[in-house]
Amino acid sequence: GESVGLHLPTLSVQEGDNSIINCAYSNSASDYFIWYKQESGKGPQFIIDIRSNMDKRQGQRVTVLLNKTVKHLSLQIAATQPGDSAVYFCAENIGGGGNKLTFGTGTQLKVEL
Amino acid sequence: GAVVSQHPSWVICKSGTSVKIECRSLDFQATTMFWYRQFPKQSLMLMATSNEGSKATYEQGVEKDKFLINHASLTLSTLTVTSAHPEDSSFYICSAVVQMGSPLHFGNGTRLTVT
């Protein structure tokens, strides 16, 4: 039968604009955070990561901001392109040396021409 | 580098049969791999941690006798869905890490449809 799933939040942006995708994480003990991009029918693709001793990290066209006070993470994509259309997930890792990740619910980014 | 390959990419099977999904790390050795499950429009849910040479660690609510995991080598983990039922239809994704504390790299997933 049909599964009852969540409706992914959707962010629609115009090509060339900047995108900001937000994520609230749950565990104050999390010390490592990753943003993944998932295109339809594919596995998640690593975008950028940040550790809890930082509050900002920049990559190519992407910036991740971490606010530990309110347990909030954001991904900023500059000059959004059609190829950026995908679902974006934040993931958190609780310290201890392991790599078990807990994923957020995801945000669908749609880039309009 | 850090390529994770899954096979098959999709599979259709009849209810009651078993299906094996392979996850390989192509250019690195992975002592630990992770298996996730994803329903449409939903997030990834961790099923189990696959440890080379030892038993897998399953998350709460995941039946270890139904989802058999074998990690016999440093580059291969397999997930076998036994006695599959339509509710097992899902997208199964594996991941591996080059070294602890570094990002997980994911395979491209296996779409399982049980009829």
C-alpha cells in the first residue's frame, strides 16, 4: 500500500539567487555536522561539514553556519544553479569516535529558471 | 576517491523470497559500514552498523533475523532481506567511512520492490 510520509519542506529560488536552508538539530552533545545533497534515486552526496568548535565554514559556493546556542545549522548556497535542485539533509554525529549519523527531515530545493 | 558502490541498483522480488544487496568500498578499506533505509519523501533511518569480522549492531526496532548483515572483508558488506514482504519495499543505502571522524560516503542506493 501507499506509505504515509512527511511532506518535505520546499524552498523555491530563482536561478542566480542565494539559497539558505535551515536545520534544527536535537542533541546538544552532537559535535560534528554534515550537509548532504540527495538527487532523485541516488544516495546522499557530501557537501560540507563543520565541527562544534567552529561557527562558520566555507566551501566552494557553499557556507555552513552553526549556532550551538539554539542548536541551529544552516547551509547557504551562493548563485544557485539548476543543478543545485535536490533534497538537502543535515546530519549530526554525537561524539565518541563513532560515525553514526542522525539525519534531519530534509528540504527540497527547487531552482526556477 | 572514497567511492562506495551498491549492487543491484534496483530489484523486484516476490513476497517470501530473500534479496541480497552488496555494498563495496572501491578505493579504500572500510572496517565499518552503515546501512540506512529511506521511504519516499522521508529522511534516512539508520538500520545497523556493519563491523568487519564481527556481528552487526542493529538499531532499536530493526529485526536482525530479517535483515541479515555480513561484513566478511574490509571492502564488502552485504544486507540480505529475508522473507521479504511488500512493507519491506524501500530504498536501502549503505555508507562507509575512510577513517573515524571523517564524512560518510554513500552508495547510490538499492530500490527494493516486493510484489
